[in-house]
Amino acid sequence: MFTQFFNLKFNPFTKEVPADKLFESQNLVELNSRLMYLQKARGIGLIIGEAGTGKSSAMRKYAQSLNPALFESFYFPLSTVTVQEFYRGVALELGEEPKHKKVDLFHQIQSAIRSMYYERRVTPVIILDEIHMASNKLLEDLRLIFNFNMDSENPFILILAGQPPIRSKLTLSINHPLRQRILVKHIMSSLQKDELGEYLKTRLVFAGTHEDIFTPPSIEAIYGITSGIPRLVNSLATNCLLVACGKKQRQVDEETVYQAQSELNF
């Protein structure tokens, strides 16, 4: 196994990395600053990024950073759910036993949010992932269900995270009211070229080694193939370690990267 060969405790490039060990890229730092503003102002935020750029990881990191005495986070990954199914899912996340009728679910969710904010003094942070998969009807209902006291107060933080198609959906006239209520927007980007080496090193250190396993030419090659998209970087870097181990090489060179890439067939 390559972990033993490279004196690693585990695969450095698994997605199962504690939130506090995630690499602090410049883009992630910028995202955190926007989330801090949203945390103070409350309301709706939108995070857009291509698949694999780390949206879900960033949300996990943010949720775990919240003070549990002041905030409570709820995560709901959207798929092709109906509005009714969505309401039921949100009610369950909020700890409610879902009502049967949509109108009752609507009031149940609003009541749970009000109770949490005004009675318990805890701000609910609701994270809706894969928002680009939501129907226009669901997006329209989002505006309605998060409209409190004639849209004069925000006893919640709502974070919408999804891939670029959500931008097109939000330009539709039916979704203009929701778009106008988005207080914070951020576009997730890939790792910068000058960040990739440090990213790989950080992951290796976390897994137990300070050795420079990836040579500078190999890092250049990895970036050229993956464009710095973290998910692709992790997959390719893992395969590089496998190939290097098979060849009994203590370092990953450029040739190893291209061999690993050929096997993965990006």
C-alpha cells in the first residue's frame, strides 16, 4: 500500500479531512469574509462554483466554526425534490414532525425559525446545497417561506450553494424577487497555480510526512491537467502516489503524473 511506502498514516487526498485542516486558499479566505458579513447582517447568501471546487467543504468548515450558543446550522442537499418534499425535508432538519398539508408545513417552518431566533436567541443557519437543481417553483417558494413580517426582518441565515446554472435561473423574471434579496454573492474558484504546491504539502503534512514527495515539474503537470480543481487534484495526486509506489520511486516526477493521468483518463 502506498501509505506505508511513503510513511503516511492515511491517504492525504481523501475528502474526509477535518474542517480545521482544510487548505486556506485565497478564494476560501475571501468566502469566509463574506460569510462573516452575512453572519452579522443575516439574510440570504449565494455561493456558486463548478463541481469539485470545494463548495460543500467550505460550508462544512463554516458550519463547524459557528458558536453553538448563538447559531445552529442545518444542511439540506437538494436533488429533484418537489416543493412539498422540500418543505418536509426542511421541517425535519429543524427538528419538527412535518405536517401533511403544504400550508401547514409553511407555517410550521416559519414558526420553528421564529421560536429559535426570538425565544432561544439562536440564529438558524440553513444551508441548501445543489441549489442549481431546484425548480423555479421551489426557488419562488424559497422567497415566500423566508419572508418574515412583510419582509421587514431576517431571523435566519440562508446559504444557497450550487453550480453555475443557478445564475441563469436567477435571471428569469419569476426569480427576480429572490435574486433581489440575495445579500452576499461569492464565486468559488480553483486553486491558483502558486497555491497548488502548498496545498499538496499541507495534505502530506496532515497525513504524517514532511518529505517533498511532489517535484516542482510534477506540480506544474498536475496543475496543467486539473486546472487546480481540488477534487481533480486529489484524485490525480492519489493515483500519482499509487504509480510512484508501484515503481518504487520516493518522489513523484512529471512522467509519473502523466502515467497516472493516463490511467484515470481525465
